[in-house]
Amino acid sequence: MHETSFAKAEIFLQTYGDEFAQTGVRVLEIGSKSYDAQNTYQPLFPHPRFAYTGLDIEPGNNVDIVPMNTFVWPEIADCSFDLCLSASTFEHNPFFWVTFAEIARVTKPGGLALIIAPGAGHVHRYPYDCWRFYPDSWGALCSLTGMELVESYFETDKIAAANPENFWRDSAVVARKPKLSGVDLDAFHSRLQKIVSLFVDERPPSQIAPERHGKWVEAYEHFMQRKYPMTLSRMISKAIRRPSKIYRRV
């Protein structure tokens, strides 16, 4: 997790803190494993005001739950958490919409979810790097799952240019689970079950794109090299990077 992502979560808590004024607020962080000096959100949720739980796909530091199924979490009951949050994991998740549906399921009615993911930046596989997100990405996910879109965000040009870390162009959503009960809540969860149904008993295989280019890409790059009297890397730098000075890595 990068510094700006942590700052967004910290300011989120300051902004929405009135909703978590009681003691024992249950918090779930998805993708909570701490790698070396990498930050997690755990320091933002001190005990006893918060009851923090970390979920990740593999055991390690700051991990409380490793679900048997990566995408569907039968270990967690419906409506278990007041707040669910995740940072810099959705881009690595080949089936992020299933995870978002599970977040919707385990959040309490009226509870909030904060998801932060890059909208740009270089490929960084762990073991996949599948997606980048825009504000309307979150609107689509909320429409699919029935969550209420409270706020969505995409790093502005001004902010992105001010900090070298902002080449990731963070995108984020604050979503709320509707305050439902009874048959309405049952119907909400039934809808989510349809979304995740393919993944309950099986995990579709994820194909990793080969690093070596095929003949079509090689032919295209050869065409571009002939069309423009400069290398592709110089052309990209001139056409894209220099005006914005945001995308500084490849």
C-alpha cells in the first residue's frame, strides 16, 4: 500500500467518524497481509473502539482469516461488519466483482465500504495485474450489487502531478449497504448469491498473459518503428509522459 492510499483511509475516518462513534466497531480489511514494511490499515483501528479483522488469500502477518475459497467467504456470516475496506488489491483480483458482492454481503445494513484501487500506473503482477478503475467503474459495481454509491473519486491532474506516488491515479469509492431488514434484506442477499454462484463450488482458472509478444504485436511494433523515426519508448515519452509528468515508470 502506498502512502497516499493510507492518507485517503485516514481522512475517510475523520470525515465519517460520527458513524463509528460507538465502541466495538467491527472492521474487515480485505487484502490485509503485511509484507515487510508495507503498511496496512490496521493502525487506524485501535482496540477497544474498533474490532479489526484482516482477511487475505494466504496466511501471514496481520491476517486473521484465510478463506478456503478465494472469492467466496462462507467463514463470514451475513451482516458481520460495520466497515469493510480494501486498498490496492482490486487491480490484482481477476474477478473483483465477486469480491465486491461478498463485501456487500458481509457488511451490516447501513454499513460502509471503502475501496481504493489504481486508475493508472505500470503493470505490477502479484500474481496478476488485471484492471484499472475509473469513477464509473464503482457506479457499475454498485448497480450490480445493490450497494448505494455515496462518493467516488479519481485522482485529479493537479494532485497527481504534486506527488511522485500519484502516478497510480488512485480511484476510490465509498459505498453503503442499504438499511434493509426482513424479506427485503433476504432479497438483497439472494441477488448477491446469484452474482457469486459460479464461484461457490469452483474457481475458474486464470490465464496469465504471456510476457513474450506474439506475431501480431511484433508486426504492429515493427510497423510503428518504421512509421515514426524514433523508438517506441521515446515516442511514448514524448506523446504521453512529458505533458503530464505523471507516468514516470513502465
